Amino acid sequence: MNADALPLDALTHSKLARLIGLLSCDDLDTHETERIAGICMQAIDRPAATLQTHYGADAAKVAQYDPDGVTAFILFVELQDYFAVSDNVDELYEQIMDAFEQPQLPGYPYDDNAFETISDFYRWVDAQLLTHHPNYQLISFGESYTHDFQDVLVYRKQVEEILALCKSLALRAELCA
């Protein structure tokens, strides 16, 4: 049976499980992936109750002020170790460097950069990744309610699939550019 022939719930679950795998660079085992996808599926029908049960009363408020962002919120909370989250680009870049056991990335150019816009910064980061860790690319995912930047490193060859899955699941994701 192909994915398009699956019932809507099964298709959504399958897409979520695939997305979780891609966002974690296939680092999670099947049971963990299924657990997270299951929470997302519960939240479709009972967003506030699901958030309350799994993450507490403050998290349940997301269902009130951003009902369309519940799934992205769950994915971020569950996968937060894979994300770089910050209010400023130098701290964001340090988190990107920390994602690699052997970073090889140059330090942040505090005194020698030509960044006039966030796009300039992201182009520089992508150039560094292409040079030192070409298998990876940075994407922006979901909505951070407390920080300016919420990005995740993913496999470059899977970016288009990630963006397509996010679009089909109505999740905000885009290239960092």
C-alpha cells in the first residue's frame, strides 16, 4: 500500500514520523519517534489537554494563543537538543559549532564581518557549513515564543523533503537565507 492510499490519520502519523526522523538526522530509535508522533496525533484532537498532560499548564496556553503552532511546539520541545535557539547571531553560531564533535568551523567573526542583515549572517553560516560540514544545512523551524531564532541542522540532501513535509503538515519551516 502506498502512502497516498493510507487513511488520513495514518498518513499524517507516517509524515510526522518521517519528519521527526529527518529533523533528528535519524538519531532517534523507532520507539522514541513513534512516541513523539503519537503525542502530535493526540494533539490534533485535544491540543490543550495533550499539552497540559505532557508539558504542563504553561505549555497548554500555546493551544490558545497559537493553535496552528501546537504540532511544531511539540516537535521543538521533544527535539530541543537538536535545535539552536537564541536571541543573537553570535550565540546561535556557537550552538551550531557545538553541534559537531569536531567543529572545524571558524569562530564567530566579532571584529571582522560584513553582516548588515540576518540574511548576510545566514549566507556566511551556509558557506562555512559547505566548507567544513557539507552534509549539513540550517533551517528555521516552527515559532519560538521566547527567542528570535529557532533553527535546526539537518542533512542538506533531505532539506527539500523536510520542507515539503512541513508544508503538507502546515508547519512553518524555511531555509535560513
